Amino acid sequence: MKRPEKEGGRETQEKQWGAVLGLTFVLALVLALLIVWLYRPSEPLVLSREPGEERVAFDLPTVLAEGTSARKAYQLAAREALAWQPDARPAIVSAHWRPRQGGWSSNVVWTFQFYSASTRRLAVMVVDGSQTQLLQDVRSPYALPTFEDEDWQIDSREAVQTWWNNGGGAFHTTHSDVNLIAQLRVLEEADGRLVWRVTGVAGAQVRQVDVDGATGEQLDIQAPKTGE
């Protein structure tokens, strides 16, 4: 008679862990979501990405071209991750460039989420300059999609350059303050490909470009349909 109670308790515990992991897993996106929420006007959010629109060439700002890249920061984070768990693999890489005087701050902090399949644990690490810090270490109730180093061929600079050349530069010239977010992860809606998603946010306006993390190809990823 006690078995159903144990199973019910186990199910409740798994739900609790799922809730905790869900909060951790979206840590890299919290800043972007808060930006959109805090600066949103009364009208709906507009995604300024039109297919077939004319491309305009702009020079990539020095702060984006010469700042710390994801691959450089990853070298520091990977060492800490392997010390944390020998089988740690990257799941999400992200950064946020805050607007500053019509451009962006040169101080960018990279966030890395690593998953250990053997221990089913998730670690969140940040790299600020030459300093690496472990922010969170939690157990995951389910496996997370990760990728290998050799799958990651396109660095953040190339991804941001693609965004800049495909409407990002024009977007920046027409908006004084643009929050820029870059995130690398395996996307189900991209058939499980490793994808850089680079997003510029200015008030209710958003400029988003998706780039294949292995080939550098610009992708046209359709958002999943709701209600299916």
C-alpha cells in the first residue's frame, strides 16, 4: 500500500527538480527577456526581419570585432568545467553587450552552461576577462542536448558579423540604444543543428539572425507553431 505513495513522492520530486532546472536553463536568456519586457511600449513587439530585403554594408564596430570572443572565453571555462566533471560538455554559450553612448560597452561577460551525462548535473559558469566563476551546480532530471568542440567551428565574431551584414548594421544606425545578445546552442527547430542566434533589441524592435555554428551559413528558422 505504500508503493503508490513512494511513486507519488518521486514524481513530485522530479517535478520540483524540473522547475529548478528550468529556471537555471534559461539563465542565459533572462537578460534578453527582461530587456524586451522592461522597455516594451504599448504596441506589440515587432520583429524587423524581412525576407529578401536589401543588404547594406556597414563596418563592424571595434568593440565587437576586437572584444573577447566566445572561443577565447571558452578555453578558460572548459578547463574549469573538466575539473568540475571530466565528462562535462557545453550546452549553451551566451553573451550580452549593453548599449553605451550609441555603441556598446567593451566589457562583455560570457556565460557557459555545461552538462555532465554521468552525474546528470548542470553547471553555469561565467568568464569575465581572465576570471572564471561557477555560479550554479544543480542536478538535472533529464538529459540536456550538448555539443562537441569539433562541432563548433564559427566563433562569436563571425556570427555577429553575419548579423551586422544582414540588417544589424542598419538596425543599429536607426536605433540609438541596442542591446545585443548572442547565444549558441543546439536547436530542435533547426533539426538539431548547432546555431548562433544573434539578436538586437531596441525598445519593441528586434533584429534577429540565425547562423549555423558549424558552417557559418545564415539560417531561416521558422518558429514552432503553437497549438499543435
